[in-house]
Amino acid sequence: MVHPPGEGHISGVSEGVLAPVAQALQLNEDERTYLFDLARAARPARRTPSRRRDVETPPRTQWLLDSITMSAAFVRNGHLDVIAHNALGRALHAPMFESPTVDERGRANFARYPFLDAGSQDFFVDWEAGAAATVALLRAEAGREPHDRALRELIGELSTVSADFRTMWAAHDVRIRHEGIKRLQHPEVGLLELTYQSLDLPGSQQRQNQVPFSRRRSSTRVPPHRPP
């Protein structure tokens, strides 16, 4: 848990000063990154809030995803939109893509789905832990991009509609990646337990594009997605 000082107090503080502070507070790697991001964001002459332009997924990225046939994989941005995926990634997260929480482009969102769709609590076996990790990811992104208008709107929407989100946001937890074991109650194949690993996407124009890989811990087969 990180309770940072206000921007007025951290503005102008050098990384050389912050480093021993982070050590004294025994911050983990994610919390340390968050603290340094806050300091950079608090520096003078920052731009006014703006809406980041959506960057299309390069064809080579989709080719990479499609070449992964033994694991579910997708690319998410800092807002936790799923902006690209392979066939298994779509099939594994079918309830998210079929949820009314998708955007006008049909993109699922790992923040809107758990907090705005009650069915998510049936899909995610460990819903509370996953939801808390999602909020921690969003808080870390807010530290990196405090002037991102779309991110502010997303956080505002979730705070307004979801009491669970408000409670978890108030915890001030931060996380850069979400990794470990995930359990899903899939509507077609039942209980799935998967290992989960996130990797930064090199050369991305959007800073926090990551490719999370989910691999089955059992021989259960996830049926491929077939468009209607």
C-alpha cells in the first residue's frame, strides 16, 4: 500500500532523493515505480488533460498473437482494454466479449467487466483478488499518466457506479503486472486453472501495452471461438 504525498510536496524532488526514501519505506518494485512516476508527473510544465489517441495494433503484433496456438494471449493497454487477441484468448474470455460492458468497437475491458457486470463474479472464481489487482493496475497507470482524460473518465465511472471499486481504490495499492494463477468458471468447459504471465510489448507506441499469456494447468480443452 502506498500513500504518496500530494503533488505539491513531491514536485521537484529528484530521483536521488526518492531512492533512499523508497528504501526506508521498504517499497516493493511496483510501489517504487509508482512513486517515481508520481514525481515525474508532478514536475512543472506538464500538459493539460488530454485524450490519448488510440493506436491501431500493428499487423506484426496480430501475427505474433495468431502464431501462439498453445496459450491464450492478448494485448491490453493502460486502460485495460483488450486491443488484440488470438483465438484462444477470445474463447477463454468469451463472457467478457459477450458482456454489455464492451465498447463501441467490441473491445472487452478488464476494469469495466468485473465492476459493471454482475456475471463476472460467476466467471472469475477468485473475483475479489482479481478485482483488487485490477484496481491496483489502474492506480499505477494513473501515476504514469495523470493527465489522461479517458483514464480519468474510466476511473470516475467506476467510482460512481461501483461501491466495491471505491473501496478498493481507497486502499492505494499499486501493481505494474498481474501474474500468477487464475481460476475461471468457463460456461462451456467448467472450471479452469491457468498460469498467467504478462510481458511488455516492445516498440509499442502506447506505453503499457502488455501481452498476458494464459496456459492451462490441466488437459481441459477450451473450445475455439466461432463468430456468429
